[in-house]
Amino acid sequence: MADKEIRLTRVLFVCLGNICRSPMAEGIFRQMVHQSGLDARIETDSCGVGDYHVGEPPDPRAMREAQQRDVDITELRGRVVRRDDFDRFDYILCMDGDNLEALQKMAPDSGQAHVGLLMDFASEDTGTEIGDPYFGNTDNFGRVADQITAGCQGLIERLKRGEASD
């Protein structure tokens, strides 16, 4: 029996500037992927719909919140969504409706990615959108990280179930 070729699943997390929500989602999801033993099967990245913070590290409050969850996002740098992301990634998951609307406007007709909200994957009711904590206080980053964790956990479970049906 020949070994089945492993299909890599690529996931892109998107927020407005790529310094708060989406880098936390990338880091939290990477940790879940690793803990699930799926490193060879799932690749992840993050970006923003706006180019406000290209090349910058995540917000210090986001890094601190991630670190409290044993997630290191200090090496991540902001980037803006590119047209080829719609073909390169299988899932492009936004944090809120404004980001989703912006992505839907820029998506090429030929794009293959599932474009949607991260919270669509959450199994618990923690809201449909992940609000931007940038102008809030430090407590907002904890709430956002909890929501991201719920969405990422649901996504991991869905990807695992998909593997079982391969």
C-alpha cells in the first residue's frame, strides 16, 4: 500500500493592522497545531487589511497576553493581505465583519480560499466577532485571546475531523 501524499492546509488570520488580534491568533493556533501533532499538515500566517503596521512587531499588550498563555509571538511582523493569499491559503479567517467585508471586496474571482470569520468555528457562544482591543485597556486583550482560543480550538477540531475522512 503506497503512502498517501500529505496535503498541507494553510490558514491565514486577518485583522485590521496585524499587530493585535491576528498575530495572537497565529501564535495561539500554531501552539494548538503543535500540541495536536499536526505541524507537518498545517501552516499558518497572519496579516492585516490595512498597511498601517507593515514590518512592525505585535503590540506589546498582545505579546504580553500571548506570553501569559505560553505563546511567543515576538518574532512576528505585520504584513498586509496580498492578492495571491486568496490562492495560497485554504482558509482566510477574519476577526470582524469590517475585515470580512474588505477581504470580500478584494478577493479575486479565481480565489480558492474559504473567506470567513474565525468565530464561525467556535463551539461555545463567545460572540460572532472579535473586537479590536487596540484602543481599549489590557483586560480587553485577555477577552480577545479567550475568543481567539475558542475559535482556533473549533478550527483545529474541524481540521482533525477532516483528516479522519481523507
